Amino acid sequence: MAVHPNPVNDRFTATYYLPEAGAVAFRLTDATGRVMQSVQTRNEKGYQQMEFELIIRCRLLLFLHLEGPGGTDATGNGAEVEEFD
């Protein structure tokens, strides 16, 4: 899974591959594991993109976790969310 841009401001895109069609769950967590935002969707087999609009309004180190067909994945470095003006 790849996240861009990174660091992010108020929106980002996750690109990922599914070995088969099925339900996908995303969790955006802080460094302590607290879930800050979550999204569930259903996708076909193959490469996919999901756009996210952040609902948090503070400067944090965040990690995106994906659970779906084929297992789980997470961003390795997280995404730093800049403060909103």
C-alpha cells in the first residue's frame, strides 16, 4: 500500500492491490493505536485507489491500516498531518 502525498494536509490517496474481490476496511490510527478515522468499502480484484478526507484538525503522526482479501497492510512511516489554517 502506498499513500500520497506524504506528509498529508487534509486529503490523501491510498493505492493498494487486492488478490480477490471483497470487503476492505481502513483504519487511521495515531502512534498509540487509537483509531482516529475508519472507512469500509467493497472492491474488485486488482489495483485500487481510495481517497480520504481527514476529519481531524491537529498535528499528529498517523498510520493507515488496511484489512481485506489477502490479509492486512499498514503504512510503514505514517503520515504527518499539518495544522489547518
